[in-house]
Amino acid sequence: MAALALGVQTWSTDVAAVTRFWRAADELDYARITYGDGLWDFTHDGWTMLGALAAVTGRARLGPAVTYAFDPAAHHPSWLAKRAVTVDHLSGGRLDLRLAVGAEAAATRDAWERHGIRYPPAAARIAAVEEAVAIVRALWRGEVVDAKGRTFSVHGAQLSPLPVQRPGPPVWIAAMKPRALALAARCADGWEASYVSPSGFAALSARFDRLLEAAGRPPETVRRSVEVDVALVESPAERDAWIRRFCAARGLTASDPLLETTLIGDLEHVTDRIAAYAAAGATDLMLGFADFPDTRMLERLARALGR
């Protein structure tokens, strides 16, 4: 259990509530706190909020739940590098840059394109993220960067000031599908999966190991995270109520396999599941607490784990 770092995912437009939650998570010694990025109606601008998160915490690592660099209008790598450096300084070197290639859903594509932001096919998004990571890292190293790719071009670009973390903040990539997993294996410091069971994560992690070895990278050098929802309950009736609420919010039936990825139960059940993810190869678990922005479940789990 000690090897598994626990973090929390936060998405909210209630600034006062999310600030209270961030402070509580930091004081309870959760290892990571993230905040969502994007044009969705359930989040503010992610990078602006990360500056606020840096100011109200002092220990936890922080970063976007994920941010995007599949098109210059989403985040150009020069701006992405600059914003990351700013948050790295504001936090005293606690930033993780967490990227995603985007979901393969028509609704996701439409959400971006309504704002005039191109949402190319998956292969092009993956290639764009790889270009962006290379440019961002070169800028963080202080190099004069010339790059002309299919999506991004810079000519004689240089960044100052440089990040607190040298040669730069860790780069995480969220990936589930084979091509995105291969991208993470080539260039990420950390990989994140979302909503998979411990056995599902173990299978993905084994595939990721093979991809890392093919890329000439030691598997043990890359951190692995899983994003899951958690509801810490005190009775079977409360557990059933949270399951009904979870299913209603996501349009699921009670037999949907997604329920196998949730941590809904009493302390023994939840801590056993956390241990199962650790045994499956996870180094980090990112928790979305069901009662957010209330902090009762956050506090109960911390106490149970001796924090």
C-alpha cells in the first residue's frame, strides 16, 4: 500500500468549494491534485485554476487532469510550455504536465468543432501530441528550437524563464488504445488509464511493458496511474444508493461492467481494491470522490490509511 500514491481529480466551477477541497487534500497528504482543462461547462479554464491551486497548496503535486495539444487552437506547444513554467514556479516545482489525445466519440469531436477547433482523426491527434511534447521539452531545456511538423511549427523559438524542475516537469500521457499506449511508451514519464478494473489494468500494464521494452526504455522508470471513482460508505443501503446514483448519472444499468471499476463500499472493500490496483502494477491512483466537493469521504479514507 505504501508504494501506491493517492491523488484526487477535481472538476467544478464553484471556486470556493473546490478551493476548500484542494486545501483539505493537501493537508491530508494526498500525493496529487488535478483540475480539469477544456471548454466543458463543468470546468473553468484549467491553467488559470492551476495557478490558484498552486497558491493554496504546499505539498501535493498538481497538474491538469489532462490538457490537450492536438491542434494549435487547443494549446500551441509554445504557450503550453510557458503556462507550465508559470505553474511550476508558482508551485515551487510541483507541476506534472498531463496530456491526452482525446476521446474517439462524435460528441467530443463536435464539442471542440463548435468552438472552431479542429479535431482530427486519432492518428493525427497522436502525432500532434508527440510533436508538441518534443517542442515543449526542448523549450524547457532552454534550447533555440526549430521544428516543422504536420501540426506545429516554430522557428528560432526560445523560452525564458525556465522551469524550476530540471530538465522540466514530468510529462504524463493518458492512453487506453494501442496507438496512444505506444505514444506513451515512446515519450511519457507517466502513463494513466481510466476506469479499468485491477485485472484490466494488469493486462494493459503488461502490454505497456512490452511497448516500453520495444522503445528501449526500462519499464520500472515510468509511473502508472489509474483514474477511478470512489464512494466510501457505512452500510449496504448507503452502498446501494450510491450505485443507483452512479448509474443514473452515467446512464448505466446495474449490470454494466463499468461498475467493476468503481470503489464503492466500506473501508475494508475500498482499501482491498486499492491494494489490488497496487498489485496490478499501479504506482498512483487518481480518485474522484462521489461526495465532492464535500470532504467527508476524502477525510475518512485518509484516516483509514494513517494519513
